[in-house]
Amino acid sequence: KHIEAEERKAMSEAIDKWWNEFVFQGRTGEVDEKHFIDLLEKEYVEDKAKFEEFMRRCSKSFLAMVDIDHDGFFSEEEYIDLWKSFGRDDIDRLKTITEEFKNEKGLVPISVQTDEWVNYVTSDDKDAAKIAQHAFVLGVDLPDRK
């Protein structure tokens, strides 16, 4: 889908807001990967329910930004394009993932993706979330679970 200049500007602003809210969390200066992971781990340990809600808002917010037509769903094409934008281009594997998560209308609900991601980052059962299993198949580097 072609995105007009005004919508691109709004998307850019939304992405900046997302980074500030969910990655930098109000901090200024450099945030390296170790510091970021340590911070998330600390937040998880201190208040798992609060961390779960934070991850849910983070995922919903991100997926809403990349939901180009703003309908709350990804078609197979949109889902594949999303992963391709992160450098993943094994179409057969991406179609397999779409098949796993799509509803009766053939669409992948953003709510399902959100639930799967939150389950992955908050569940004590590291094998519980299917999205993590698929991400590993695609070669997406997710942090090790302790």
C-alpha cells in the first residue's frame, strides 16, 4: 500500500513515541542491549502483573502502528510484508505462521499476536508461546529465557 506524506509523518511520530515510551522509558542518552534486558528483567521480577500490562501495551501499540489499514488484523500479505520489513523473507515459513494464527476469515488478529508475545515474555513455561517457536524457526533472535 502506498502511504501518503501526511500518514508517513504521523507514522514516524508514532514510532518515535513508541521508542520513547517502551524502549527508552523516559531515559535520555544511550541504552545498550544489556542495560535494556537487565531493566526488563528487574521490572518482571519486581511486579509481574505490571510488567505483563506494560508488555501488552507495548505489543498492541507496535502492532497498531504497522497495521496499515487499521482494521486490527493482518492479511497473509500484510503479515508477510511485516516480517519481510525485519529482513525475514522465507515466504513458505511465513505462510506456515500465518496459517497457524489466522481466523476463520483468513486474517491474523492483532490480539492473537499480542497475547502470544505477552505469553512468551511473561510465562514461566518458556515453551508455551507458539510465536516464540516460530520466531526461532525464522531466525529472529529473542533473548534467552532464564
